[in-house]
Amino acid sequence: MTRPSRRNTRGKTESSSDGDQPPINQNPNPKTRMPARRNRKFSRILSLSLCGLLLVAIGLYFNDYFVNPAKKTVKPRVVTPLPAPKLMDLPMFQGEHKESLYWGTYRPHVYFGIRARTPQSLVAGLMWIGVTDGRYSMRHVCQDSDGLKKYGWTHHNARDYGRQVFVDQRLTLTTSFLKSKEIESGYGGDWAVRLEADTEEVNKEKAEIVHLFFYMADEGGTALGLGRGISDITDDHTLAFGSRDDLGSWQLHLESKDVFEFHYAGFKTQHIHNLSDLVQTNLGIQARNLGRLQLSDTADYAPNILVFQISAKLPFKADIAFISKSSGSTSRTVERVKVLTGDSLTSLLEQKQKQFDDKYQRCFNMPDELNAEAITVGKATLGNLLGGIGYFYGQSKISLPSSSNLVSGDNYISYWPAELYTAVPSRPFFPRGFLWDEGFHQLLIWRWDVKISLDIIGHWLDLMNADGWIPREQILGAEALSKVPSEFVLQYSTNGNPPTLFLVLRDLVSGIKKNKFTASETNEITIFLRRAFVRLDAWLKWFNTTQSGKDVGTYFWHGRDNVTTRELNPKSLSSGLDDYPRASHPSEDERHVDLRCWMHLAADCMSSISELLEDRHVGKEYGLTAKLLSDFELLNQMHFDYESGAYFDYGYHTEKVRLSWRVVEAAGSYPTREFVREVLQKPTLRLVPHIGYVSLFPFMDRLIPPESWILEKQLDLISNTSTLWTKYGLRSLARTSSIYMQRNTEHDPPYWRGPVWMNMNYLVLSALHYYSEVDGPYRDRAKIIYNDLRNNLIRNVVRNYNETGFIWEQYDQKKGKGKGARAFTGWTSLIVLIMSQVYSDS
């Protein structure tokens, strides 16, 4: 190792005194020269001593640097971005495209919220007072405890329009959102909100009163101004105004022909996610002092949050218009407000709704066999998925790697500040980004708007770190963090998630080959794939490095707990299938058939992308990997059980495991009863005999030749009511499994151990559709099973929606009733593709 050389530092004065030139200040008197010599000698000694000390210090520093590099504060790779050009820096995502998506309903965790795609945004939202258990309760954040009978978007086009309906006790509240771009508009344009409230109450003499609260807030803390006529709203309709660098000046206007009472409050706080509490506290003080539900009509100094209360008898309608770059003439501002309110807004909303309906039919070409109820459910499902797209900004919390030398009082390290534009699985339960869910979301979204789909995928891939890892759950910002239990916040860099984004990329490549896109779309997809390739390559290398098994071509999900005494079967959260039963005793000898199939999908897709981009060298490498993982004989050697005709995982396993109550005594405390795991038989290396979704992955991946007898066995498993078949879809785990509908811990009910899940049913239907179209002895049978399964799924989802008003996370395998999270329009929205019979044709 080379080190810095020490150079001669003698100065010119010393050199000149040693030469022929006389000293400048020579004194002929020897008596006066002697002290000068002593001084120069002393100065020379002092100078040399200081130089020596400096050189010693430098030497010690470099010795410490090179010999003990661990002492240096080096940024860990886990929180270092991949050194590659960002996808979101592509020109296709700048300019008009970026501005057109600036404003949106990008706050999916609240019932109605607006923000911009920028870190410190101006945000808006709606609250109202409802009744829960006989007590007044503020509605703001989506949550089941509010007990709404129904809510969600009936229409949403993901760009500039949406319509949403809430049914809260006897109150029916409709919110409509519309964006407009005028020549005078500031960046991102203007927007309008229509609020319509009505009641089921027949007796109009006892008309109910609704209390609505519309607010504006600046996340950056910039003060907002109250409208000049705020104390007399009927004279001046300006609610608020302000100015931002990105927007210029702006104004918020209210228009209504109905009679209403108006109050307001202003707050100064950085904690916008606690706004509900601020408003309720203000109302509580007023209620105690005045006996009325009204805001205080006061504001903190330089408030960055303004809340406007509108109280009116039902029915009631009001329009709110946001006007950007409003510093022009007053008359022109008034004209712009008129366009976004009243009859003009009614006309615009009707046009947008018709455009949505027309595009829905054009994109999905729904067959005539579907009745009007199914069509309505399909539109609402799509609308909820698109209306649930959100924008988030913040830093993920990453569990400190075991190899980390960082000294910190925390158990995590922060990811770099990042933004994410993404759909979400469920607004009340999971209003944030989930990596493996997003691939399923995009199967629908790219068919609706391919540019938005690429935008979302690009945001996800830009979250990749230097190792090629992407955190599987994105909890960015205070609002997102407020909805997540603390035990689920930390992300683990050793754990992956199914690379479902390749499902979408495969479709896009196939679509280009089959000329399904316009020339402009084809060009943009190709540019996107070219830049994305280095990130996709790093992603696959991360899987091959961290999730590979002992044998070539084998993989297993890392992160399972091999020392647990609480779980019946240690979960594999990284697989996405959570409590689906794997080998009873996690080890490095495991082989997971689902991950093998995901890796085949990814390698095959990368090979196709390479071919499209004419990069033969890299494509050949991935082609060989795909060929290895599609080797039918090798697949069967590794995972197929000839007796049951099913594909299984492999690992150390015993069926003799159970959970039982045990009295545990601890010194100095009372005995406690605990539900603990009990192993009654030593595990052995073997196939894991649980038939379920995992068993069907080779079938879903179309790795089984159409003429193979093994295909017939898969059709048997799918159609057999003793294994997977139900009247409501395929159950996740066979009734014959020893873990069927078993709890995993005292507090964990069965999740992927029986209920019907739409994403897996969609993949099975896609494979059935494929096998019903290709030549083979089982073609006709595949077609029959396909039709029956499709009809069962559609019928049950539509029935549940009509009965409950919601799309559900999963469905009960016995009675078909919706279970888990409601308002789950993530991958359950795949019912739209099932209705339209749109599948991957790769």
C-alpha cells in the first residue's frame, strides 16, 4: 500500500544563508550579532520541532486510516443508492408529463385528500362529523372503526378526475375532483372539489345538519393567508391565499347557492398527520364554552394550516376552487373560478365521467355476457385502484445489518430520502407501497395508462440500493408511519419479495413484439427498458447472491425464524405468502418451488428484454438461466411428488408439530400459561406435503408441457373439492393439509391457509386460459375448468360488493364472504381483467 512521502520543507531563507549571498541584516558589531544568532538558532529548533510533531501527527492519522479502516465512518452499502442513472430523470418523465401529474388525490390514507408530487407540498383534505356508538366522531383518516356502510371511488382516471361516494349512517356524501389547465394557470394548473351531502331522512321538517371541514396546509410550514372577507363569507368567497416557489400566488374560493354557517381555525404546526386531533380539541373547547359544534374563528400567528367549517341543512352542495398563479387581473380570476364552479363544473364533471366510461369499455372490451351489476363493480374496482395511487416522501428505516460496525443508540439506519409514486393495496389498512403487490397492480394500470405505469415502476426501481435490493414495504413520511404498528416498520436487507414487476415488463415486451402500442408508446417503453436494464440486472444478481440454495438452480426465501418457540410453522414473510406452510424447520437446505418459478419468470423476461434491445451477450446469459430453470426433468427431480401428483417445497420437515398450552414458571414471578410450539418427531430432509398455491407455481409459470400427464394431475388438484376447488374460487391450502385453517400463533389466525385470494386465482386462470388454447390432450378440460372458475370468482366478488359495498382482501372458502381488509382494491382489482378475459399471452 502506498503512503504519502515526506518532502524536504526547508525554506529559501535557510538556503540563501548557506550560499554566497550575505545576510540581509548583517551587523558588523559582534556584540549585537550574537543574540541574533541565538534567536535564529532557537527559531530553527522550534520550527524543526513543530514540523516533526506535524509529521508525526500525519503519520499517525494515515496509519489509523489504513491499518484501522473500520474506525472511519463509511456509509453502509445497504443505504447507498445504486450508482446508475435514475429512471425518473429520463426526459419522458419531465416537462409536460410531470406537470400534468403534479396535483392529484395522492393521500390514499384519508377519505379525501389532495397533494402535489413534491416533498414539501401544499395539501388539502376533507373531514366531517359522524356518529359512532351514539357519540360524535371526526371522519378524516380511513379506518374501519368509523363504521361507514360504503365508501370509495366510483370513477377515477388517475390523472384529472375522480368521483367518490361515502355512506355514513343516514348521510350520503359525494366528493368530485377535477383538474384544469388554463393559459394563466401556474405550474400544475387549477383544481376543483364538489361536495354534495344528502340524507335518507324522509321527514324534511327534521332536516339534519352536516358539519364539513375543508382544510389547506403547507407541509413546509409556510404561512397561509385568510381570505379578506372570511368573517362574512357571503361577501367575499376567497377562503385562503398564499404563495409558493413552485406555484406562484394562489387562492382558494368557495361557491354555494345554499345557506350555510361558516367558521374557521388556523394552526401552526409541523405535525400535519395529527390534524384530526387539533380540530377535535378546538371543537371540544368551543362545545364546553358555547355548547355548540363550531370552530373558534381564531388562528395562530402565521398559521400553516387553515380549517374551514361549513355547517348546513341537508341536502347541501358547495364547490371549492383552487386557482394557481392568481396575481393577474381580478376579473380574470373571477372568470376562472366560474369555470370551476356551478353549472360549468357540472358540465365538466359529466364530460369526464362519460370519458371514463368510454375508455373503460375501450381498454377492457367487456363481453356482453356480463350484466350491468358486474360492469358497475368493475368500474368501481378500477376507480378505487387508480384513486388509491399516492405520492410519498421520506426515509425507510432499515434494520442494522449484523455485520455493521456503526455505533448507535437505535436499532436501525435510515435509507436515503426518497420519493415514491405508487398504488396501494388498501386505503384503510395498507395505505403505502408494497413491492410484490405493485406488480399485480400494474397488470391493470398499464392497460389503462402505460405512461403512468412506467412512472410508477420507475419510482420503485430507483429505490434500489448498491447491492440491488429494494425494501419490500415503503413507509415514507409521517403520515404513512402513523398507520403502521412499530413492529412492522423496520425493513431487513436480507429479505426479498417476489419480483412481480417482471409480470408487467413481460407484458410490455410482448406487446411491442405484437404491435399493440403506438409508435410513440413503443419508443418510450424501449427507452425505459434500456435505462432500467442495469437496475433489473442488479436486482436479479441480488436474488442469485442472497436467495440461492445449496444446489445449482435452487432457491429459498431467507428470513424465516429457525429458533422460534411460538410459531406452528415459521412464516416466510418475504415470499408474500406469509404463513403458508413450509418446511417445519428452516435451514439452508430448503428449496422453495415458488421462488424458483419467480426466478424463471425474471430470467426469461430479461432474456426477452435483451433481445428487444439487441444486447445478445447479456441476453444469452439470461437465456441459459431461463433454460436451466425451465428444465422439466430437473424441476421434477427437485420438487415433484409422483404419489400425490403435486409440486412441493423441500427441507427439514416433520408433520408432528403442534401448538399447546404450557405453564411457564419464572423466578420471582407468577407462573404463566403460554401457547408454545411442540415438536414430537425429529425432522428429516424431504418434500413438504402441503398442497396449495405454492404447488401450482410450475403450472402458473406454464413450465409443464401441454402433452404431459403431469398437467392432468394439476387439473385434478385444481378441480377437486377435497383439495383446492370451492364455489368461490381456489382456496389457498388444501383441506387435506395438516395445517389447513390452523392458527400459527396464539394471536395469528390463518391467513394463507384456506381463504381465497384473487392474485393467485388470476395467475391460475391465466395458465388455464393458455392450456385451453394450445394443442394437447387436456385442452378441452382446461377450458371447462377455466370457465367454471372464472364464473365463480366474478359471481362471488359482485355479490359481496352488492351486499357490503366493498371489495375484500380475501374471501372465505366455505361461504364466500369477504374477509380480512375491506376496501382492498389492490390485487383484488384483477377481477376486472378476469371479467374482460385479459391475460398474459407470452
